[in-house]
Amino acid sequence: SGELVASHLGIDRKTVNRRLAVEGETFSSIVNGVRIELARRYIGTESRSFTQTAQLLGFSGLPTFSRWFKGEFGVSPKGWRAKT
């Protein structure tokens, strides 16, 4: 969470948000960008199940991850894996 990151950095959450805003970013946009990169990597390998991938990316469950994935990539995780 943003609160946890701020605490780890020893600063207030509002300070984190202000500093990110200067760079044209938000905490959510950074998290989403990291999720996109990791999803590409994790879905590309068949050694991880979609449920494991959802958990690793911090989603509450497979349905939530699948909706997010389709929204980001325009195809289901299964469809993406089939293409690679």
C-alpha cells in the first residue's frame, strides 16, 4: 500500500503523493505499470497457474485478476498464453 511505502521511506503518504505528482505519476499508476510488466512475464511461462499469478500480483482472486488482465491487454490470460 502507499501507506506502507511511505512508512518504509520515513515520510508521510501525502509527501509521497506530492513527489510522484511532480513526476506525473501516482502510486496507483506505478503499481499498475509493475503489474503489467510482471503479468507479461508470469503469463509467458506455463510453470505458474493463473491463480498463482493473481496472488503474486496482489489481486484478491482469479476473477479480479482476469478482469484487470482483459482490460489491460484486450484478451484473457488464457488467450494471451495461447498466443505466446
